[in-house]
Amino acid sequence: MDGILLTHGTLRKGPTTTVDGRKAVEVSDQTGGGTSYYVATTGPPYPLEIKRHAPDSVQIVLDRFDQSVSLTPPANAVSASQLH
């Protein structure tokens, strides 16, 4: 995520829109094929969606902010420390 959110060129504010029923503003990266970041305009300004247009089209939808996440490792999981 750091690579997507922290590496960008010149940003430009775009039009308002709706992402998954929430009001958002588009912030677009003007570099290369560009990436569009859709940020909530009501409540906390969380990123709601990220779309990269080129060279390969990618769409990431973000939700459930401030909710706990519980992860269960799969059966027979190998710890990264065992790989050294």
C-alpha cells in the first residue's frame, strides 16, 4: 500500500462522485498512465478506492475502517523465520 499511496506525481483535484454509496472526491495523479484516488468527503477523509489506469488496470476498494481484523493462519503454515 505504501507504494501505491506514497509514490505519485503531481496531484489534481477532480470531480465529486459516489463510491459504494459514499460521497467522494477524485484526486488524480497526472504522471504516466495515472492513478485516481477517491477520498471520502464526509466523515473522516479515508481513501475509498484506488484505480490505476495504465500500464495495467488495477482497482482497489477500501472499507471497514477502524474495525478489528482477525486472521487465522492456514493449516500447515510455514513461519517466515523458518525460511532462513
